Amino acid sequence: MLSTISETTMWQRHLASVIRSGLIDRAAVVDFRGLHAVVGVYKDGSYSAPLAKYSEYRRAEDAMAVVQRLAEPTALVEAN
């Protein structure tokens, strides 16, 4: 993975937040008009509008991986 968590953009943080809330199931990379787009996948399998488009599949995958890492549940403060 080329990107780090510190290099996240606003759309990645928002998508991760929506995934954590349960409105969207996960992020995915799909082909969109010759580009590789990162989209949200709803519970019924339909896609959201493209949130980012990349010419290289690897960059789209990296962006999606950052979203998925941000969306992972974190330890509760009370657990410390």
C-alpha cells in the first residue's frame, strides 16, 4: 500500500464514517467510463456515486484500503 493514514482526504474520512454508521456496507473499486472509481456499496449491492476516480487501478485500490482501515472499529476509550 502506497498511502498512509496521514495522507487521507476528506472524502475518505466521510466514506469511512458512513461505513461505520452502517448506511453503506463497504468501499469498492469499479470501472467507470475508462477510469477506476472508488464507490460505496449499499447493503442491497447497489453503488453510490463515484467518490474518486483514478487512471491507475493500484492507486484506486490504495485509496480504498485507506477507507477500509479508517472504517475498522477502534477500541473504546473505556477499554484503556
